[in-house]
Amino acid sequence: MMEHLNNDFLIDYLHGQLPPEDDALAHAHLESCASCRGEYEAEAALGEALRSTARAEELEFPSMIAAEIWQQVRDARPSLASQLASLFRPAIAVPVAAVAVVALYFAAPLAQYAGTPAKHVSANYYLEEHAAQQAQNPLGERSPTAAQLIESSAADIGNAADLAAAADAPPLAMMAAADASR
Amino acid sequence: MQQYGKATYNFAYRLTGNEADARDLTQDAFIRVYRAWRSFQPGTSFLSWIYRIVTNLHRDELRRRKGRFQEELPEDNAPANFGGQRPLAVTPIEDYVERQLGEPLSKALGQLSAEQRQVVVLADIEEYSYQEIAEIMGCSIGTVRSRLHRARALLRRLVERAQRPT
């Protein structure tokens, strides 16, 4: 005959938490030992009393709790400002900043042209310069005066202001245009 | 929410021993559930996840109160004086129910420490396994086992003492 089971062992048995071999041992012992059975029944009665008390005291779920929870959940929903702010959190801001830096690096040479406003260069300057060069060229077929050049080109090219607007075109092309117009 | 609300509210009521604290606890737990919705593992028990949140919040709340009022939390094997947590306003109906059915067990349950109460509620009322309780309470199975043993021994002593004719 094995010695009596202690209450800790009985509590584990009651909750079905013993390893199978111990469980079988306890089961066999309780069959034959009235003293241990009495103790086991007392433990089982405590569990039953706890459950029946809990059932008897069971409370209804107050609807005001549900309402309060939804209210708080609604209030906790992030505002537009905080949603925008969340775009600046590191997970997003760091890659975006990296891409921006790389883009800036490659765009910088372009910005030298694009960034500075086109200088307002008078077309007359080029035409006069061209005429002067032509005049000094002893081998030139013709050496028209600046006044003649301006006069002849004005008809085709329009006024000098229009030319100035297109001043980001290379000077050479403009000279070619002036030449072609003759 | 209605489905789990009642179970959670009653669980919170068993832990706190009063409706006002149970309401706050249930409310905080559900708001946390809402926030942490994405971290819930599908296929696991939703209710035991909520119970875990309630248990954690209850423990945090007790710690907070302990810090504020310098209340000594009882050791695992020392009975707690639970009276301090009961709000003054208890309706006559609750009083009646408690006298009729809760006595002396409810009172005895209220005298356990928070951890002991948690483990008894989870093991005997909610009928979770030790493994599940360990997951809910965030402790080892051995701790669950020893807490339950001590809690039940204490409960039986308290109930027997209360039933003894004076």
C-alpha cells in the first residue's frame, strides 16, 4: 500500500495536470484509499464551489463600457496632422532623404543651367559682332555693315526681343540663322 | 465585443473584486486589444489573449497603486487585506447576492494575493491548463503550480475558519 497522496498532488490530479503515469497511480490509489478520496472530494468541492459562486455572481456586460471603448478608440484614431507626421518617421524619412541626396547629386550640373535665369542678351550684339568680324575679314566675300545686317535679319527673325527670349540657344546657331536669312 | 466583453468583464471582476475597477480594467484591455490587433496570432485563443492583457494590466495597476500609496503587496503565501480596494458605493443588490452566495468563498477569494487570485480564477473558474495559465500570467508552469497549491490551501483554511461556528 502506497503512502497517502498529498494535497498538491491531488490538486494537480484534479486539474488533469499530472503526467500519465502519475495520473494512473493517483487514480488507482483513490480507488482503494478512503482517506485520500475524502481529501480529493474536498478539493473537488472547492473547485465546484468557486465555479458555482462565479456563475451566481456573473455580471452582465454594461453597455456603457462598450460605448466608452468605442469612444476612446475613435478619439485615439490618428488625426490628419499626425498621419502626415508619421510620414517623417525614420522608416520612411531615411530612404526618401537618401534618394533625394542622390537625385540632387546628379541634378546639380543641370541646375547650373536650369537654375540661373537666361541672361537677356540682345541679338543686336551678336549681329554687330558678326558684322564687325566680317568687315575685318579681308577675304570675306562681302562685308556688310551692322546696320545692313540688322535690317535684313529683322524681317525674318522678328524683333530683337524675340531673339533675346530664345537666348539660351547657342550663339553660333543664331549666327547661322542670321546668315541663312541673308 | 459583446461576445468577449462579458467574459472579460467578469474575469476582471474576479481579479479586482469590485465593479468600478473591473470596468476600468475591461475598458483598458479592449483599447489595448484594438491597438495591438495586428500582433494577435491567428489560430490562438482570442479570449486567453484578452485574459493575458487583463492580467498584465491588473498587475501594472497594483504596482502603480503600491507605489502611490505605499501599500504593501502581500507575499505569495500571505493573505491580503482586500477590503481596501472595495469602493464605498456598493449597491444593496450586490450586497445581497454576495451575502447569499458569495459568502464565505468570495470573501476568502478576496483575501488572496493578486497572483493567487489570478491563478485560482484561471485554473478553477475559467478551467485553463497550467500551460495556458503560464502563458497568460507570463510565468513558468512550476510557478503556476506552486501558486495554485498555496492559494487553494489558503482558500480552504479561510473558508473553514469562516464556516466554523463562533
